[in-house]
Amino acid sequence: MTLWFHPQMEASLENWIWQMVAALKSQLAQPVNVGLAEWVTLAHTHYSIAVRNTRLVGQEIAALLQWLEESVHFSPSNVHLIGYSLGAHVSGFAGSYMSGKHKIGRITGLDAAGLLFKRASPNDRLSPDDANFVDAIHTFTQEHMGLSVGIKQPIAHYDFYPNGGSYQPGCHFLELYKHIAKHGLNAITQTIKCAHERSVHLFIDSLLHADMQSTAYPCKDMDSFSQGLCLSCKKGRCNTLGYYAHQEQQSKKSKSLFLVTQAQSPFKVYHYQLKIQFINQIEKPIEPTFAMSLLGTKEEMQKIPITLAKLPVFSVHLDNVAADIVKALVAVTRLWGDRARSQAAQRNARSPTRAWMRGKPDGWELDKR
């Protein structure tokens, strides 16, 4: 059974709620009962009051699950709670009120609310102790004056940070004019909701595109991931974003995973790593001095610009259109750009330059000498 918890919101239920319910009902191989915990009256109030109400609603949900177990022997281990924003913490409180061996099977937190939950103890927010498996997707954790819409700290067994978790493609305030054209006076609200709500659409996307699952990689932060330092899935270190996440708990310590997505569904991109050896260390970043061309079995994808930083490792991302153009990779070619700006890089590059790429999830690896 899957129970879905909406956030603090407008007085009416939004369309994506029914999209979530429909996806859960129609896309899963096994029949599933889907329930919606409607707490609009308690959520549509002053934020601090709504925060207090999350614990009350969670307690009521726990009582319902305990009643189901006692009356019809329905095990809480078969329950999957999905909560968005404040609803994520409602799910956590429901799990925390389940006693003893009667633990909930899984809780998914979708951009769990950050305001008044940041640095709270595990007993006062969603935490890994609330279910047998807890996963969380963070999509709008950018802080302003110490406050953020979504919580940034790890709160689950697996914490997913698409695009770093701060902003999302197509949701930046630079897109405000587009949102004004589409939403009018509600443009600013919609711009904020865009990134916060992206967590929901990423989860729905994982149900609607079961053949295009997004792999996330364990990494220290998004900067390290962007440098291509974390594209290894050895020893089962990676996991899948969304409904089909592997439900493993190797330790109680939260594991943070990163990935890049597109701005619209299907959100999946393909992550590749390029590494070049240099004889001498580059002292400062060099603006794009060359591009990379991927030659595939179908066509050639050219002019992917590369910026050389102190660490000569790069992460390259292809969306589904580009990946379809390339298909299976055959070769990688360097395309040196502006001569004056590229001389420093060429002088430091070992001759011949050794470059290799690793792609996921196809698992190919190429050495070019």
C-alpha cells in the first residue's frame, strides 16, 4: 500500500497530485492500493502552525496503520509513504510513532521542507530511523539569509541531489520572463515552486519511464561531481533516482548521491567522464580552449566545450537526443580551439595526450592514445 502526503499549499489539491496517483496505479507491475492523506485544513494555515500539525497528522497515520495491522493483519512493512515538502516530515513522524518491530517498509521524502527543520534532531524531522528504507530527493535547497525552502542536510539512507539540489534546469530566476508569460502575476511563486516541485516530477518520471532510469553517484558535493571525479559504481555504490531505488541499508550513515537531469521529462541524461594527463600542473583555470567530438555508430556529436581547471578531469552530459545521435561510442577526438588560448594547455599536455572516457550506465570505457 502506498500513502501520499501533500505539502502546505493552496486550498485545493493540485493537478500533479492526481498525476502521481495515476502513475502509481497504472505503471507498477503489481496491483497497489494508493491512499491520499488529505490534511488541507491543517496545512493551509500559518507556516509555524502547519509545522506543528505535521506531528499530529503523522501520529494519526501511525494509529491507522496500527489498526490495519491489528484488524486485517496488514503488515506496515508493506507500506510506502511518500511525502512532499511538509508531507515528507509527516511521513517521518508516522514512522517514528510505529513501535517495536512494526516498522514501515519505505518512506520517500520529496524535497522535504527546510524552514524550522534545519538542524532539528532526528526525532523532530524525517530521518533514516523512521522506516526500513528511507530515500530523499533534494531539489531546492538554495539558502537565502540562512533559510531554504527544501532541507539540504542528509535525512535518509540515500539522499539524492539532482543538479546539486540547489536549483533545477528551467527553474532559475533567469527564466522569470518565461514564467511571467505563462503564469502572469503568479510568476514569482511559480518560479519558486518550479524547483521545489521538481522533486515530485522526477519521482513521477521514474514511474512513467521505467526504461529510462536515472543513475545517481556517491560524491562529496556537486563541484566534485561536475569535475568528473565520482562516476564509479563499483561495489554497488550507485543507486537509482525515484521509485525504483535499490532498497539497501549498508549502514545507518546517510549516503549522498548526485546526478544531472534535463529541464523536462524524460529527465534522464547520460554521464561521461573525460580525463587528460598533463606533464605540469595548470595553475589557474583556462577558458574553453578545445572541444570534444564524440563519434558514434550513428552520427557524430561535435563541439562539446571543455574548460581546463586545476584538476584535468571533466564530466560530460548528453541528453537523450544527443545520446540517440551518438548511439554506441566508437571514438573521441580533441578539437583544439583558439590557438593563443590553447598554447598553454598544449604545452602541458603529454605528447601524445592520453584521454579516456567512462560512460554510465552502458559501462563502456575508451582509451585514446
